[in-house]
Amino acid sequence: MTTPPLFSGFDGLMNLSHREGVDIRPTLLRVLADLYVQTTTHSEQEARQFVELTSRLIDQVDDATRAAVRARLAVYPATPAPVLKQLGLKPSAPDPRVPFAREIPARLISETVAAPEPARTAREASLPMVSKLSMQPKDAAEISSLFFGAASSERALILHNLSETPLKASPRVPAQRAQRSIEALEMAAFVADVENFTLELGETLILPWKIATQVVNDPTGEPLACAAKALGMPSPVYQRVLLFLKPEIGTSVHTVYRLSRLYDVLKEQSALIMLAAWRGSTMMTTRAKYRPALYDDERNRARPVATQTRTTPQPANNVAAGSSQNSRR
């Protein structure tokens, strides 16, 4: 007697995974995790089958897929312990026993009651809590330079780590403006008009031409995925842009699949933080190019003139007196 499948329709994906030339293991693992967390409780047989399937796939997928599955199963309370251990997560102990605290002396209780905490003023209560840190132009330039100079795997790790940083992200593009821009970008990609595509992307994301060109013409494609995610471009539209915009990317099945997979796991927060870094790096370049002029720059820039001693002319009476004395001698 054969064991029934864990989920309906899962046999088709398993058969597809055995075909040569198709690496569907990352998709299998994500689908398996998504289907497992949809139900609050599972039988012992379902949990055992889930452990058997995922234990073989976790070590065979890329880091981005493993991180997405880890984040999904970390918040699910019924995740089996072997899967948590393989993903590097700690199982949550059910109903942990809380130890009793020591008895508080009566003297400390009386002092606390006698001296209440001072009330906050209205101005302090109205101040918002600062949860994000704004990037300085120097830091933004370093992040942008580090991202553009990294390899493909390192870029994916940088984008994954940006979502966990307290850096302040750029605001989202307004929905109507983003929708118009997405339609214009898709039409430009269909006719392979890279110049108009770059111009539209730079104007929408408020990026200078140099940065926008660097994003679009990057050979590996991660900056373009980050810019599209910051714009809110749907995944099917992004895939069509990859296929038609540049032939060197659209003709490579491996590159299209890799960038599509990166785009699906890329978080909007990471893309907006990287967008803020690109804008901040532009401010750093502007500050280095232009120096503020002061009111006394011209005076300080002028060369000092050597002082010349001038002889004071003598009166005519003194000159005549002197000449008469010389004649007498």
C-alpha cells in the first residue's frame, strides 16, 4: 500500500523536479513550506513526511531560498524540531516555567510610592520615537560603492541584510506615478529602447543620469531588480522586462531564472534603503565638487604686495639753507 501524498497536486511538482535541465528544488521547498503553514495542526504522519521532504531540499537550495523558508517557519509554532534544528532555529519551549521573584522589602515599596515618576510634558509626549537612522552622504556613498563592486552572491546577501538594519528608507513612489512609470518602462523594454527606459527610471526614482545608467547597464542585473522592487513593479512585468530589454540577459535562461528568484525574495524595505543610498551618494559627489564661497575669499586669495619705503620731500627753505652753507665752506 502506497503512502498518500502530503498535499494534493504535489506529485506533479515532484515529477517535474526529476526532469533534466530543470532545477525546481527552490520552488519545491518554498511551496512545501507555504502549504505546511496554512494549517494550524498536523498529524504525526504529515509532520514526518514534511521532515523527510524538507531535510533533503534545505541543503540543496541557494541561500536566498533558505533564508525565505527560515523566516516563514520561524514564526510558525508547529514547525517540527528537526527542521528547526537544520535551519539553525531554536524551538520554542511550550509553557516555560517562570521562577518566582524574591520578595521586595517594605522599605523600597514605601519609597517608590512616596516618590512617583514625574509626568511627561505635553511636548515630550508629542515627540515621535525615532526608529530609523538617516544615512549621511559619506555612509550612503560607501554602501553604494560596496554594492556595485560586489559579486552576484554578495549582492544578494547585502540586500538581505539591509532589511534588518535601522537605516531609514526612501519613501514609496506615489501609486499613480508608479503605475504610469511601470507602463512606460514595459513599453520601452518591448522595443529594447534602453535610453528611454533609463530616462524614465531615473526621473521616477529621482536618480541622476549617471546612477540610472549604472543601474540599467549593470551586467549581472541585481541593481535593476532592486530599482524595480523600489518602484513596486509586479513580478510578471519584471520578468517581461528581463526578457525583452537587453538580449544578453533575455537569451540566458539561467540569468532570467536567477534574477526572477531574487526578485521574489527581495524585500521592499531593502530596495528602498538601497535607493536612499544611491540618492545620498549623489549628494556626496556634489559636495566634493562644489565648495561654498566665503565673503573674504577674494581678499585671501590675492597675493601680498611688498611694502615700499618712500622718501619724504624736504621743504625749499631747508634746501636753500643747505646750499648756502656749502658755498661758504
